[in-house]
Amino acid sequence: MAEVDRQEVDNALNQTSKELAQRFDFKGTGASIRWSGEDILIEANSEERVEAALDVLKTRMVKRKLSQKALDVGEVKPGSSGIYRLEISLVNGIPKDKAKEMVKLIKASKLKVTPSMQDEQIRVSAKSRDALQEVQALLRNNDQDLPLRFTNYK
């Protein structure tokens, strides 16, 4: 699966918000970070402060062991009254083309597993856990630019 724990992202977002409120270099910049529906919204009075707030968020995510690949960062856009905005969406699911590549890679590895695509995830079944762990290692080593999450050993 390519998804991220939303509760952990929320915790990182709250920590970032507290840090923006306390740090001296963010005083008077109007810097804020918050949820905007399913997306994260960063606002500040300059493009540099928006980028700095994004760096703080990324740092907090790393400390919470969240992949930065989960963030789909947009462009910084000037808004009304001199406020700059940045919208960040969270990656959820594996795109069809990436899923096909991953299944092809698993099949080419000649491991005794059977991969199948289901909606926005890939299901791999095998008789032994060792084979499943080899598939995990294979996918981690072949960087897919996705925050891969492996679940449910049965």
C-alpha cells in the first residue's frame, strides 16, 4: 500500500504549528499551517517563510518516522493581501502505471509469490513469510517514489 498514517501526520502538523508560533524567525510573518479538508495549507507573508515552514514540517515528519514521499507539494502561490499559500496533498494509493511496474518487477524476480492488483494496492501472497520479506526488500531497494507500507502477514 502507498499511504501514510494520517494520525501521525496530524501529530507532525500540530508540532509544526507550535514551533511556528514559538520560533523568533517566524514572529510577525503570519506563518500558519493547518488542515484544509484533506490537504495541508501553509500560509505566510513571504515565499521564503512558506518554504521554511515546509522544512519544519518535513523535519517533524522525519522525527515521527513518516516518509516525505507521502507529501505531494504544490507551488507557492501569492494570495490576497500579500499572503503566500502552499497546498500539500497526501499520497494515497498506488497509481495504476506504478502498480503495473511493481507487479512486473515482482514477477521478474522469480520469487515463489503471486502478486495481484486490487484497487490502489498490491496484494502479494506466498506460502512462506521469507518470500514476502524478500518482496518487501526488492520493492524498498527499487525506489518507487511512494511511501510504501506493508501490512498483514498471513
